[in-house]
Amino acid sequence: MEASSSSKYKVGRVVNALLAFALVGLFCGCASRPTNVLLPVADTSPSSSKINMLVATTRRRSSNPAQMYTGERGMAPSFTDMTVSIPPASVRKVGEVAWPKKLPSNPATDFAVLKAEELSVQSAKGWLHASVRKSPDHSVLVFIHGFNNRFEDAVYRFAQIAKDTGTSSAPILVTWPSRGSTLAYGYDRESTNYTRDAVELLFQYLARDPEVKEVSILAHSMGNWLALESLRQTAIRNGGLPAKFKNVMLAAPDVDVDVFRTQIADMGKQHPQFTLFVSQDDRALAFSRRIWGNIPRLGSINPEEAPYKAELASENVTVIDLTKVKSGDSLNHGKFAASPQIVQLIGARMANGQTLTDSRVGLGDSIVQATTGAAAAAGNAAGLVVAAPVAMVDQNTRENYGNEVEGLTGRQASKKTDAGGKKCDPTKGCKK
């Protein structure tokens, strides 16, 4: 009986923590927006930018063409050739996704899909060859999103990154089955495991393709686990990673620090240059730490403390600590996108190969640690690091939080009775 009570108590604590975390998003004050925004529209705005990307996904195909893919798991990887229109700078700030306020999307004011064509594996290879040849240095950028992202979130955020950083690399979006709900944390984590082999196959192909001269990888939040595990598998299978895998940029990684230590060791001495972005006030990673046995998450460590400082230095990992950077993101998990001025400044400084110090920021905020090594490591993909996607709580999932919380609280209320013994209204609660 005691063991049963203890188990119930622990389960209750987890449920309460999840509910509290969901409420952070529910009451964040974000405006709602239309969903199912991916139905292609006509290109009616010649002044808008066009981002053409290859999408590789393990999500299940949706019967709704405006959704394209669901958060459930597909039986096999699939590929899509997508073109996203981005409105001019006069109507959109750097770092922002201009979600449509109504449908259909208007390319003059909104992010809008102009093309969404499903590809066979062979056609996807053809897309890659053609895009790589257009790149001045025959480079590829692979972006892997984080927890709590719907398909449309990942597509539009990567389009924003590609546009705002001015990358000339062939853009490849890897999007894994995420249900786009805070309360689906466990499902999302298992979905990254489900997707490891597919991402490794992509990495193996990029490694073998002689057209591809350089590969950069940008991952955010839980997507870092998928990136690191896939790199680790590739290295183990090949006896190391190819030299063309130049840069791996880890933004707010939701990864156990002890596991990261083994992952990077398994990659061998010839591993990519890692650039790690941390913030010690990251509330999303503090929540994750509670779930995973109170082991620090890589994205929220103090890089000046032992043993991290020595270990990161020994592996030549460049660390940029954004703890003191002010952010409009209530969870401090998406500081890059939350502060457009910081995005622009860091991108410009790194692109010019300049050292980042507190005195160089000059915006009333501060960067605690950054080095010229970060600029050198980032190379031609330098600007990409500073446009990491908005993290777990974005306006796009506000309504989903509401559904999840309403379902949870509704089930609890439906079991209660008021003082007179009458069953409570699940939508209004019990009368006093």
C-alpha cells in the first residue's frame, strides 16, 4: 500500500509539472493564428523573397493538403520540394515569421507556400544535385527542429532562417514526428529515436555524394538529440565522420550532459567543429532536467564551471553563453529569434570574423562568452547560428495547449461533485 501511494504521489507531481508548464504557454498572451496554412497560392508578390528547400520527413502524410503532414509517424521517409514566399522587410522584422492572419495567405504580407511537390527518392537526389551546383561552395545546410513543432512550424521557421541569414547553401529541412503539444513530450522524444536511422541515411548520402563539398548542421532543442545520435551512428558505421561535415551548431540542446560526453567521444577525434549556445536561465531546459532525473541539460550549463570548461575545451567546442541576453521569450529558450537586434548584430560580427565581447554588443544586453573561434568555426554558415527557431512555446501551439489543458482539467472536474453531491460541470467546475 505504501509503495502504491508513493507511486501515485510521484505520478501526481509529474502531472502537475506538465500542467503548470502547459499553462505557461496557454497564458503567454500570444495571438492565435490560422492553421493548415500550406496550401499553395499564386505568386502575386514579385518583391517577396523565395526560399526553395528540400524537406525530408518521417511524418505521416495528411489527407488535408493544407496540412501536408501530421505529427504521427510515417512508415518510411518521404521528400517534398517546397518553395516558400517571404514578404519584404517593410512588413516583417528579422527573426519573425509573418503568419497569415487569414487564409489564403497573401505573399505580399505573409509567409506563403508557392510550391509543394512530393518527390521520389531519385527525384530528391536530383533536387539536391541541382541545388548544390547553384551554391558557390557546393555546401548544404541541414536544419533539425526541436520539440513541439508542427510540420508548418518547421517549414516556415526554416524558411525564415534561410532568408535572414542569407545562406547560399542548399537548404534541407529534416522534420520528425512531433505532435505540436507540450504534453506530448515523451512521444516527441521517442519520435527522435524513431527518426535516427533515416537521418543517418541522409548523412551517409551526403558523405558519399561528390557534388557536396561541405555540410553544416543546425539543430535546436530536442532536435540536437536527433542530430548527435545520427552523427554518432554515422561515425561508428564508417569509422569516423568525413571531413566535409564542417560545422554542427547546437542551439539550446535538450541533451543530457553525460550522454553528450559519450556521443562526442564515439565520433572520434575527427569530429565537426561544434558551436554550443547555452543560457543558464532557460526555463524549458530546467523543466526537462526535472523530467530526466535532475541531470543538467547541455543547453543550460555554466560553461565556466568544472568539469564543463575543461571538457569542452579539450573537444574544441566553442561556447557562446547568452544567459545575460534579455529576451521577450518567457522561457528564455528561443533568445535568437526573440531579439532581432541581437540576431542581426551577432550575425554581422561573426560573418566579419570579429570577437564578440560585452563591450561590442552595445545594446544594453551582454554576451558573456564568445570567441573568434566561433566565427572561424561557423565559416560560410556563420549567420545561421543566430537565427535558431523560437522554441517550445510559440503562438502556433497556443490553441493546442488549450485543448490539452481543457481535456486534462475537464476529466478531473467530471469526477468531482459539489457540496450538495451534484456532479460538477466539467467546463465550469464545482459550485461553492
